[in-house]
Amino acid sequence: MMSGAFANPDFLERLYAAEEHLSGALGDLGIPVSPLLLSGNVANPGVYNLTTLTPATTESVTYLAGGSLVSDTYRGIPLWDLLNEAAGVNMTSAKNDILSKYVVATGADGYQAVFSLGEIDPEFGGQPILAAYSDTAGQLGPQGSDGLARMVVPGDLAGGRYVSDLVDLRVGSLPEPGSTGQGGISDEFALSGEIAHPDVYTPISLAALNQSTTETATYLSGTGQVTDTYTGVSLWTLIQDSGLLTDPSIKNDVLRFGVVATGSDGYRALVSLGEIDPTFGNRPDLVAYADRQGQLGPNGPDGSTRLVVPGDHAGGRYVSNLVSLQIVDLTSPHSSTT
């Protein structure tokens, strides 16, 4: 696989040095260049010059970096549009297969952060995450401290996902085939993967954690718009209390992880931990065990528990009849089919 080489820091440094040399040489001729490698599970992988792509857009953001607030206005290509520029992500016939895909953003120093495609797909999360090539504060460019390109994540509180000196965006996919199942009503789910304390949960054991909260959410389902109020446990809290196994020697290692939610019929959807970590995306995703509309519970069609993703436009990541939440390191070569 081509993408495997890009995890090598020496290779990335050589690639970045070549990109800077090219950018500087063409910049002297008045030709703006911001080359970026797009690799992995896309139809047309290759090196793209961000400055020539459309539609370019601007985002004004404020975030924490090194303990200080940074405010800047960036110009770049929305990540979703960049993937479409490469003729899109390779898909299977699985329902909402886009929700099993993700992007690993890598800087010249090997720093990485993961983005689920469910977060940026306009049908679901619709977040305006950019691959930026210029800014008003001068952080980007041949003379800038942050390289020729960087990720920009409007709404994140801290800048951990603002990968600077960006050299590679690799599109990955959860291994195929996914889990299969007979469907039907689930009465429990397993929490497993990169955690110290895997366990099996039911509505009773979730409620016994004494960390329940409520979220009212509106989303589109196959039958129309749904508004419901859910009671459950924060997905982030559940994972943290289970002992997420991060490597303290890797800066912001949590940003390399995701959680795969699987239903009793094998349907699955991915959420990156950067989306829900209170330091970064801070989204209030919930593992719900009760609701006002009666979708959950012994007589409900959605089983005993489901994932709730407030803010998503459509309900594709609202995995019902939950049977598994698996924590995975999405930068590991074993986590992807690419």
C-alpha cells in the first residue's frame, strides 16, 4: 500500500522539504503552490495543489494553542470538497458506508489526527473542516511557522486537530466485511477495544453509573423528521471511565482513536474521539437507554440502547439496537483496508 510509507517520519520530512522547495521556487515566479498528498481509499489519489482547487472558502476561528488564545482567518478547501475533487471515496454496497470511513491527517513531523467522514459529510455532521493554505496572520506559506498547509477545525476549543505542516491526508476504511448479525432487539452491548476495562452494559448498569444526562435531538430518519429527548451516559465519559489506553509519549494520542458503534444487524458507524473529547470537539454524543417517544426499551423498535449524535442532520450515526462499542486506533495498519 502506498499509504503505509507515509507513517515514516523520515519520508514525511523529505516530502515536506521537497514541497517547500517547490513552493519557494514557484513563489519566486509569482505562482502560488500548496501541494498536499491525498492517499488511501479515494478514486484518484495523488498530489493536489490546494491553491488551484475550488471552491475555496474562508473560516474565522479562535482556539487554544500552547495555553494561549489564537484568532485567525484561514482560506482553504473544505475537506469534503477535497475528497470530491479526488472523485470521491471508494464505497461498498453497505448501508451508509461513508460512515465507516475516516481521514488521517499527518504533519511533516509525523503528528496525526483522525476525522470521521460522518463528521464532515453534509448529510450527517456537515462540519466545515478545511485544508487551509493561507491565513491573515501569516502562519501559513513559505515563510510561515505552520508550513504550506494545515487543518482548520472551526468549533474545536483547542487546536490539537489543527495539524500544521500538513503533508498527507489518507482516507481509511474500517476492515471489511463488518460484523454481521441477525438483527432484532438488543438488550445489552459490549464496550471493548483499546481500553483497560472492557465490559458489557445494559440499561440498568448504565443507570447505575449515576452519570446520566439528557439530550434533546432533532434529525432526519427514513420516515421523516424525528425530535426526541434521550437519557443516557456521555459516550466520552463511558470511554474515559473504562480506561482509554493512550500512549503518553505521543502528543495528543487521543486524536488517533475512534469508536465503532455496531447494531444487532451489523450496521455500523464511526465517531472519532476528537469529536467528543471536551478539550477539542466537545460534542455531547450519548449512549442512550431511555427516551420520551418510546423508541427505546422493552417495547421500543430501537432496542435497549442506541448511540445519539446531537447536531447531525440525518440519523445515520444514531446506531440503534446497539451490540458493540469498540475503541480502535485508526492510525494502526490493522485498522484499515487501505
